[in-house]
Amino acid sequence: MPLYGEGILWYILIVDSIGYNILCWTRGKWHKKTTHWLSSYIPMNKVMGLLYLFLLLWIGSALGRLDILSFK
């Protein structure tokens, strides 16, 4: 099954979302930032992390139903 541009972009964003949630839900030396690297308007908090992950999973399920993501 070929990889499409939408699928590659989704994989990159899901890795970013997982990293974002790890930084939001844990504490450590990497947690000095209060905003996301993409924009200063996206705050680093747990609600935004869950929303970001939920929206990407929802888009991933739609792309999976269209056979754009190669889950098989």
C-alpha cells in the first residue's frame, strides 16, 4: 500500500502529539517552556494535550477508513 502525503503528515503530527502529552503530564528539566514550539498561542497544558491527541486520533480514524494510512 503506498504512503500518501496526508498519511506522512499524520504520522509526524501523532508523534508530536504524543511528545506534547508526555511533556504536559510529566515534570522534569525539559518543562521550562509554557507554549508549544509551533505557536505561542498554543499553551502547554493537559486539556490542550488531550484535545490535540483526540483530534488527531479522530482524523486518523477517518484517514484509516479511506485507506490512506497503511495500518495493514
